[in-house]
Amino acid sequence: MQGGDISGLYRKGDITIGGIFPVHVYRTYQRLTFRYQPPPVTCNTFVPLTFQWLQSLLLAVDEISASASLLPNLTLGVHLYDSCASPGRALEASTWLLTGGGNRSIPNYRRHSQLPPLGGVIGDSSSASSLPLARLLGLYHYPQISYFSTSSLLSDRRQFPSFFRTVPSDTFQSHGLAQLVSFFGWNWVGLLAEDTDYGQEGIRATKAAILTSGACVAFTEYILTSRADRNAPHLWNVIAKSNATAIVVFSSGSNLLPVVEELLRHNITGKVWVASESWSTSALVSKEKYWAILQGTIGFALHSGQIPGLKSFINASKPSKTPDDIYLKEFWEQNFGCKWETPGTIISNSTRICTGRESPGNISSGISVLRVTYSVYIAVYALAWALQRVVAHRLQDCSTEKCKEPLTLHPWEVLRSMRTIRFQATDDRDVYFDSNGNLPAMYDIVNWQIGPQGSVQQVKVGSYEGSAKQENMFMVNTSAIQWTGGEQQIPVSVCSHSCPLGFRKAAIPGKPVCCFQCVACPLGDISNQTDSVDCFRCPWDQWPSAGQDQCLLKTIEFLSYEEPLGATLVATSVFSCTIPVALLGLFVHHKTTPIVRANNYSLSCLLLLSLSLCFLCSLAFIGYPVPQKCLLRQVAFGMSFSLCVSCVLAKTITVVIAFKATKPDSSLRKWTGTKLSYFVIGVCIFIQLGVCITWLSLSPPFPEHDILSQPGVIGTHCNEGSPAAFWCMLGYLGLLATISFVLAFLARRLPDSFNEAKFITFSMLAFLTVWVSFIPAYLSARGKYTTAMEIFAILASSWALVICLFMPKCFIILFSPELNTKDHLMGRGKK
């Protein structure tokens, strides 16, 4: 079929429907420039699938003409033209339809007033052809219904007021493809599109939706339709070098074919191709020879529907019944492998002659899933229902005389009716158009798989419905998908692999956000999610695990009764406090003996009681710190030791005064009674009591949690509140002990067989040694060992007093009673 010949199929009726279909396709590899006139379009390749579209239109026309409810008493005529997939030929065909046929088209002129009125135009398939058609038909208000044009530009009602379509707009498809990419977790994708309005608009909207979802685009490239090789050498190089596995393609099958062939030559496999509806079911590329490249392709396809009677209608087609149907004859030749014998045609002896009596049993064998075919069928019915409203309204208003006149239709009436129609299709689908002339968006999600007989099949694995609620909009059966290499597992398409737990994402300068490096969390921080943007600190009572992927409860540490150290100290304290009590009982039992009487019986008893309290006060330091215990323990320690050391000081003063008062005319005799001892003890205790009261009033001790000293451990202890007050209390004890030590040291050479001053000197020396050693040990210890160190100092210093002051006396009382005499104590006894 040559360039100037656009003749097609014409069947007369009361109302004519124009149809523009790419029955043939053409290829031109000449680059178009403004310097040369474009070459004529040569239609050289017959498309069997388009013939199926034509048959669905003819079937719908026959059903409507025979219907008693839809356009009754009226028949629909058709005038079909072959656009050869060329926008120029499609535009030429539309001018012929508007003119009314003849030898040439004349703008703004309809050739014969007696011609049946033109109800509307069905076509064309491609958006590139529909765009100029819509502009022209919109000027005359003729409704145009496309069955395969998906460009979002056609939804602009200001530019294309009379355009409708029975396929969804690419706007829905772009958002759907972006959701498909997000559903499979692909955040690093390549974009490929033909450089037409369809490809550029589709890929622009898809890119915007992908970026909005948080994914990134590895590259955006275009198939140059003006070049014979479609820029394939450059495209395969970009695709091969990219680490993006998933590639979204907006293109027709014919424009994509050279790119696929180039990829096949270089054996570029392992990619996941995400197809737009324009090529997801294309027979040009879904062939076994391209399977290595396109295996596992997934994409959107037009929603499939059912057309009852289509197979039988096609099988019943005979060239003898419709000798004017040139397309049927061409289909017949291709389907049966024969040639029609026409004048001037040279046929070789080996060529089979078509007779028209060939068996039609396999004509409809290729009809299975109806997509565009179904859209053509729905388009005819949509136009018929619009015509039905106009005709019905006309019949209601006309008088008997006027009704006999030939039917006249104004295109704007049909256009107004088209905007408000709503009907049920034969498969119960609800058909209506929105304000932009679009049907409710419905897509099938198809996956390319090898069928039982080795052919490539598009298997439905899901659906996308743009008008549904968000949760029901997108459905995919992932178990039914076969990916490249026959794998069932979803391929990975990421720029950087996910960061594991314990790591965070760090941006790479100059790269998209999807490209990052994984950096380990700093010490003390965790990340408990993959691809964490940041690490965070654990709560104060928790600490990071070894893998820094979770927070673990810290161990609460304190000196408890249950642990070995605590239990040992408790046992030692309890046992130790019984020793002074036992000694007290021994002293009471032997209170009349010289050695007890000579050592100030009352002070010794008071000292033994205070030593027992000193041993017992260490128990307040063991166990979980509570506010009451924190307030009690240091006060109990300070007051007990103040009583104890003040008793020792009183004994020291008493010893010194007792020996000094033996001199004649000594003024110290009046101080030799017990009043001085009790006065000294009272004054010493009162001073310490003042220190403690001031401490508790201004800055009392309180429980505190130490989370810094040891990782993974919460050290629970009593904060002394005021360190100065604590050291004042301890320093005051040291002052009393130092005074006692100095006085006892000065009195160590007083004449007596049992010089009490010597024992006081040793006891105070031991006491001071313990507490001076305690200071650096206390300051360097951490946690519960600080408390243990203070308990040890309490026990050690108390034992020093018990041993140095009372053990020699007890030894004499129990084991050397012969020494427990007045003479021996006065130095008159014999050994």
C-alpha cells in the first residue's frame, strides 16, 4: 500500500462511525530535517493484531444495528482508514472523514448533504497520532474516542475538548509503575523512554512519583525515534555500566526493538524490565529470540475483558461475503500462506492461490486475552449510547412531519451526550467518562513467562485500579512471578545495600540519597533498624549490646546481703559486736577485782558499749540504698565513733590526772572524780552532734545512680550530699584520736606496773593508721567497693581498740589471776 492511497473499508448506514487504525506499519530511517520534503509514507507490514481490532469494531456495529433497545430502527455505517502508524496519514484520514470522501479532502466543507451524518471517530491507537487528530476534531466538536492513546497531555480539556478514551491516562500508569517499583523494594532504577510526547510525559511523571516515594533514579535516557538505530549503541553502554537492576521503559514495541537487538548482540542480561502498557504485550519484542534479555519482564497492561461471539464472528468471515474488505483479503493471505490472483499480479508456480474456501478453523486461534480489542469494542458502544441519547431526545421533540425528514446530527450534541453517558458493558463492567474524558483506571499486571509450548506468554499476576481505595488499589501475587533466570526470589535493585543493625547510613558526597556507606555507631550508641539514618543513645538505665543493635538493662550494683562480700561483712560485723558485749559481761562479773577497778570501771563499760555500736553501725552500709538508710548510716557511724573515741580521750585524761594528782599539794586532785570524764565525753559528743545536725539540715545524703563509672553497670550508692560535711565529721574523729594519742604518748612513762597510757597510745596509733590509710583507698575505689572499704575501716579500727585496750586485761583476768592484785598493780608484786 503506497503513500497516497488511504482507501479503506466503507459500509453505509443511517449514521456513520469513522475509524482510524494502524492496519499496516511503516519504517523510515531517513532523518527528517527542514531542508528536504519528507518522503511519502509507505505502508509495508501488515499487523494481524490490528485486524482483530477491526473485527471487534465490526462486531460491535453489527450487534448495535441488530439491537432493539440501542439505536432501534437505525443502522450504523463505518468508514475505516489505515493510518499506517503515521500521524500524518491519521490526520489526512480525519480530513477525509470530515469532508465526506471523494478524490480529495477540503477543509471546512462536507461534500454531500445527503451523506449519512458522522457520529464520531474511533482512533487512532498511538498518542502521537491522536494529538493532532484531537486538535482538528475539537475544532468541529466531533467526539473522538481513542482505544490505545494514553498520553496524559490528552486529558487537557482546554486543548482537547472532544477527546475521550477507553484506556487509562498515563498519569495513572506513571503512579502505578512507581508503586510497583516501591512494592518490590527497588530504590535504584533506570528510566528509558522514547522521545515522543508519550515517552517524555510518561517518564517525567514516573520519575517524579519514584522520587516522591523515596527511591532514586540511576539514569534517564531516551530512544531517539529520528535515528535509524534509535540511539541503541549509546543506550546499551549506559545500561551495561549501570548497577541498577530494574529499568522502567516507556516506549512502543517498534521503537524498543532496535535497543533490544543491540542488547542481545552484547549479551546484556540480568536486568528486570518494567514495561509500560505500550509494549508489555507487544508481539514485536515478546519473542523467543529475545527471551535471554527480556526474561522476567513485569509491567502494566490494559485491563482485559470478554467479548462474547468474537471468535465465531472472525471464523465466519469470508472474502466472498465482503469482497470490498481489503483488510480481510490481506489477513487471509498471511493467515493461510496464499496469494489472491488479481490482474497484473505475477505469481510463481510454488505460490499457493487463495480460493476463499480455506478452512477458517484456526483464524481465531490467537484470540485469548483481549486488551486493546476490548477497548475498541467498548469505544463503539460508548459512542452508540451517546448517539442513542441524542436520537431519543430528537424523536421526543419532533412533530410527525419533521420525523419523516432525514436524520441530522450536530456534533456538539453528541459531544455533550458523551460527557454524561454511563452503561454496563456485556461483561458487566461499569463504563463512564470522568471530567477529563478518561475511563476509571484499571490495569492488569503481567509477567513474561515461557508457556508449555515454548512461546512467550504474558501471565496476569496482579491488578491496579486507580479509582479504588488506597488499600485495594494495588494487588500482586508475588508467588506467581518468574524473574530473570527463572528465580522466584525478588531481584535486588539498590545503589547501596542495606546497613545492618548497629550501623547508620552516611551520605556519599555528590551521590543521590540512595547511595550511601554504612558507618558503625559510636561507642555507647545503637541502631536497632536496618538502614538507620542515625544512631541514638540508650536510656540511662540501659546500655548497648555487643553488636550495638539493642539496649540491654544495666546491672544494678550495690553491696547486698546476698553476695559473698556483703555476707562476709555482715557476719563479721555481727560476730564482732558480740565481743564487746562478752567483754562487758566479763568486766561486770569481775568488777570488784583490782584490774577492773583500776581501769575506771564505768568508762570501760561505756567504751565497750560504744564499740559494740561501732561494729553494728557497719550494717547500715549494706543493702540497697534507700533515703532513710542514707540519712542514718553516716550519722550512726559518726556518733558511735565519737562516743567511743571520747571515752578513750576521757580515760587518757583520767590516767594523766590520776598520776599528776599524787604529788603533794597538787591542784588536780579536785578533777580526779568521774565528773570530768563524763564532761569530756558530753562535750565531744555534742560537737559531733552539731556537725551531723548541720549536715542533715543543709545538704543531707541521698541515694544516687552512677552510670558513668562502669559500662553496663548502674552503681547505686548514697551520695553524701556535702563532701565537706563528711570529711569534717571524719576529721573531728581524727582530731579526738590525735589528742588522745598525744596525751597517752606523753604519759607512757608514768610509773605503774600496768600503765594504761601505753595501751591507749597503741590503740590510737592503730586507729589513726587505719583511717589515714582509708582516705586514699576510699577515693580510688568505685561502686560497692567504696562502701566495702568504709566498712572495713570501721571494723578494723574498732578491733584495734578492742585488742589494744581490753585484751591484756582480759588475759590477766582469765589466765593470770595472780597478777590481778593491788600489789602487782602498784609495782610491789614479785614475779
